[in-house]
Amino acid sequence: MTKKNNIRLVPLGGLGEIGKNMMVVEIGGDLAIVDAGVMFPEEDMPGVDLVIPDITYLVENASRVKGIFLTHGHEDHIGGVPYVLRQLNVPVYGTRLTLGLLRVKLIEHGLERSTDLREISAGQRIQVGNFDVEFIHVNHSIAGVVALAFHTPLGAIVHCSDFKFDQTPYDGNVADYYKFAHLGKQGVLCLLSDSTNAERPGYTASEKKVGETFEQLFSRAEGRIFVATFASNVHRIQQIFDAAVREGRHVSVTGRSMIRVVEVASELGYLDIPENTLVELDQLDRLPREKSVVITTGSQGEPMSALSRMAMAEHNRISIAPGDTVIISASPIPGNEKSVGRIINQLFKEGANVIYEPHLGVHTSGHAQQEELKLLLNLCKPRYFIPIHGEHRMLLKHAELAEATGIPKENIIISEIGLPVEFSSEGVQIKDRVVAGQVFVDGLGVGDVGNIVLRDRRQLSTDGILIVVVTVNKQSGKVVSGPDIVSRGFVYVRESEELMEGARLKAKEALDACVAQNQTEWGALKSAVRDSLNRYVWEKTKRRPMILPIIMEI
């Protein structure tokens, strides 16, 4: 418990990584959660579907949590909310589109009826427990994005997660520069700001430029047009519809997440689709190819996405034909470059004209680059600065930008997940680390896959498994049947009979030695077999498959 006037910031995700963003703000003993996102698994996490923050700290202090405040509707900011709500029954605050996208997730998890969703809007200021929270409009690659200002006696805590300063946004609604400047004049205690593009100089291009590119490409395209983009980028989707209508083309939508976002955004008024423009996939074959556009998921090369299945000619309704144009309106998330490259190569093989290079203007980032980051720093004039939302090198680069704008180096804090930062009238302190980290979601299981399971999966994926089956007499401990050896992912038994026979003999020798020494407990027998086979297999193959002894008693 902190002193009444002390303020604590506890990062539970989003620092030193891209994704699973979660920041806890503590004022006067009350806790507020800012965002609850997911992170997609890395290559060394086989079988894992999602990675979410460890919320042990929140569960331990559940009575003090007053609500979840969402900045926008991207997966890395709202994807973890259903998992949090399973353990914490608290209100969720967000803009109309953010809550609309979240509601679909809650329905899937069976949580919609039990969740208290409270809609807020940019410019609004509310009181929740000890929190005096103001919502500030900013631009990003999705509509309905807000920065948060927590007003405190020591000054404002400004949390600006994903943003950019777009001078010509598609909807004409520029970021609220005045509010940031006004907060700066009143006194900002600490600014937390998005670091994703901290390594990139200059300014991020306007979303409107992408719309102009679409118009040019659509006017020249001869066959069917496919556009792959992030499902959540509602303004991008609207500009695709605009370009299609301009050229007299009909539009179909494919991909589960894309269909879901188009439905939600249309219902809430964020998408304006002219009548008779949107057609079902089944109707595409009745239209001339030069009169149709398909908006699809799969811009990141996901194996089961609609674009991937089309590229591999495995989609049950749509096919790519020579002369079609495929526009990949997204840049690969770090780690996805190979997957995206494979899809592009396959699309070219199918005869498509693939447009994907960033310099062609088919995509722009939703994150601020260096000059915009410095502008926010100069508008807010914070006493302290904490870079967030980025890998460690991005946080360091953002810290350099902050120092260049005049913030003293000692007032710039590079924090870590689980490391609380406490502000008081005496200054700032880094407090003792709280429980934090990663929780893996695998199917319906949450947290039942840990590092040991992942280690076993990695070993199985690289070296395979040898299963040794033995039947022993319960009274005498003597081997009655076996040992029989089953190989999976190691060697093909029929082609390696000599190796398998040698392994069987080694296992039998180990078992006989245990019996001779009167060591007939299961643990001793299994260890002896495992150690003997590990040595034998390594000597013969220089491989280390998983050795799994199975001992049955009769």
C-alpha cells in the first residue's frame, strides 16, 4: 500500500517487447489498469496461441482495482481483456469502436452479460475512485484512439500509447494538440509515450496518402483487385471502398477478423458503404473480374489466413488468376518477414501483379516517428519521462530523443516489466519488483503451458522421441516383456533396425543391472534406461531425442 499522495506506475507488459501492453496506475491506494493486450507467440513457443500478461499482482490486490481503461481496439491492447475479466470483475472504459470490437471478444468468451462496459469519448473527463481521468483524441491506424491524462496533486500522468500526429487524417479529426499543450502549461509530472518508431527519423506519412495511392492503382488495374491489410484499420478499409466505388467495382470481404470488423464498424457508423457496393463472396463469379475488389486478411503471411489460402489455391471460394492485382497494404511485423515473403512469391507464381513495396505508398505506419515524438515531448514538457511500447533498443532511442528536448537524463526512466516506479513530493523511486511476466494461452488452457512444457516441445520438434515400453513382474522386479522401442521424429525404424536393436539391448542391460542390484523402484528403472539410451544414441547419432521409458507392472 502506498502513501495517500504517492503515485505508482507498475508496468505488467509492453516494455522491452512489442505487444501485451498493460500499465497499472496507483493513486491513493486505488489501482487502474491501462490496456490489457496480447502478444503473438515467437518461433521458440511451439503450440502457443497467445501470450498474455501475468496479472498475479492485480489478483492479489483485486479489491483495489477500479477499472480497465482502454486506449484503442488493437489486439495488443484489448486482446487480453477477457482473460483479465475471468479473474477481476471491474468496469471497462473505452470509446465506441473500442468497446464494439471488445464486445465481440466477450461474446466468444461468454462474458458479455457479466461485463460492465462504459463508453467514453475524447474530451471527456471522469472521476473513478481516486482517479480523475481525461481522454484526449490522437490519430493512429484505427479510429477511436485516446491518450489518457490522470490528474493528480503532483501533476498529470499522461499515458499516450499508440499515436501519430497526422496533419491530414482521413476523417479530418486531427489530434488534440491544444490539450497536450494545456497539460504542459499546467504541469505534467510524467509522460509515457509510444516508442515503436523511435528509431525512424522524420514524420510518419499521412493515412490520406494511402487513399490517393489506392485511387491510382485501382484506375490502372485490369483484373480483380485483392487488398490485404490489418482488419482493425477502419480508415484504410473505408478508403478501399471509396476507390472501388470511384472505379465502379463491387467489394467482397473475406477473413474472419475482417468480416467481424466491417460488421461492427458499419453498425457503429465508422464505415460508410454505399448501397449495392458490398457483395457476398458467392456473387463474385457472376461479376466480371475487372469489376470486383476483395478485401482480405493475411497481410502478415499467416498460414491459415484467407490470402495465404488463395495464394496456395486452397481457398474454397476465391482464386487468383493471371492479371489480377494483389496489394499488400501493411508492413511485416518483426519476425513475419519470411512468411510474408513466401506468400508474395507464391502470388507471383500464380500470375498476379503484387504491389507490396513501402515506397509505393500502399501503407503507412500508425506510429509516430522521431519528430512527432519530440513534438509531444515539447508540448507536454514533462518533469519525468518513461518510454513505453517497444523493444529495449526503441526505449533507449526514445530516451535519447527526450534528452535532446531538454529533459534531464536523471529524469528519464527506462523501466522493466514488473518494476514499479513511485512518485512523491520528494522525487521518484524504483520500488521492489512485483510478480510479472508471460502467461501462455494454448487452446482452452491458460497458464497450463510453462517453460518446462515449451522446452519439451522444442526438444520434440528438433530431435524427436524414443519410447521404451517394458513389462516387469511386480514381486520379483524381473523383466517379463520387452523392452520394445517406438520412435517418432527420430529415425524411421525399418531403415534403422541395427540402431533400434542396439538401443533395445542397451535398455535391457540397464534393466538387468538394476534388478541385480535390487533397485526395482520405477524411478530407478526409468533413470537407468534413460541415462543408458541417452549415452548410446548420442554416441551413434550425435542427437538427443527425448527418452520416455514406460514401465508396466503385472
